[in-house]
Amino acid sequence: MIKTMLNLGPGEGPVKKSDFGEVFNRKPAVVTYTKEERDSYLACCVGVAFLLWSLFLKCGLRLKELSHLEWKDIDWATHVIHIRLKWVKNGERLVEFRPKKHSIRDVAIPDDLFTLLQNHKETSKSHLVFPTRTGRINMRLWDACKRIAKRAGVDASKFMPKNFRSTYATNRLRNGYTLAELREQLGHREMHSVEHYADALKAEELVKSGRATAGWDR
């Protein structure tokens, strides 16, 4: 826009596209939790907190998708969570829940968490799956996450929403998900939004397959 306003031709002006090469070529950082970190964290989750954070970790949900989750969003026949545009009762008023970038989708629930959800529903008195003590939408889930991380003795600064999703994404790719399936489950429109997860595993796979070691004696 500035070049057009100043009537500058290609390569002219104080700022060139090449000045931003590093920015254009930068890939998103992929930070994940080790099995030891996951186990330590979940071991410090008391009561329904274990289900809450296991669901976050094993389903790749976004934070607001989790806080606004209602029992009606769970399909008990197909074992999926429906992420949809909806209105949610919060105290005496209704609030709109709009999926990020309209990422409407169905998220698969692992069998172990499905059983825990069934058990939790039997004792629940709210339309929300994880409400506050007063039955409202819990908007302070991340504060609770940080407290649990500190009790677990893990790096609390590492525990943030994108790292839960990164851990979910890389774990699912290791266990057979295709990029297309991962894109759908995470709620992204474009394939390039999930390709960096596969890139993060390439060097790891070279080591695990033995290809990084093989051939040096020839």
C-alpha cells in the first residue's frame, strides 16, 4: 500500500520483501509435553479435573470449546463431540458461542474418556460439562491449569493452550492419523495449518527408524 501511494516500482523504496525473508519462512514453534510431564500433571488432577484436562489433551479442543461444552454437544451413540455455533445459558442470560474461524466439526472421543464422561454425567446437575461451582461458564480454566502444573513440579510456563494442542497433534500423527484427519479434528480449514506438526516429527522419525545411523560403516 505504501509503495503504491509513493508510486514506487519493484525493488524500490526503503523496505524490500527480502528484508522479511526470515519472517516469511518461519515455521510455527511446536512445543509438546513428554509422557513424564503428562503423567505428572494428570496425577495432580483431583476429581473431575482429571477428566477435564485429559479431554483437552486427548481431543485437541480449544479452551473456549472446553469451557462452553454442554452435555447436549456429546453424541452418546457415535462417541463424538459436536462443535457448533450455539447459544449457551450462563446464569440468567444467554451468550453466543462461535467456534474459532467457524471450525464446525465432530471430534472423536477416546473410549476411556467416553466412559469417564458417562460417569460424570450421572452426577452432574448442570447443562455444562465443566461449570463453575455456581453453574456458570468457567472462564478461568487456565488459572487452574497453572496451579496444577506448579503442584506437579513441571514447568508451568510451558502449560498453555497451543502446547496441549501440539501434544495432541504430534501424538495422533505418531499413531496413524493422516494430515487430513488431523486438520479436521483440530478444526483448521487449510492443510498448511497442520503441516508444521508433521515437519516437527521428521527428524525424530529418521532417528527412530535407524536411517540416521545406518550406512556409516560402508
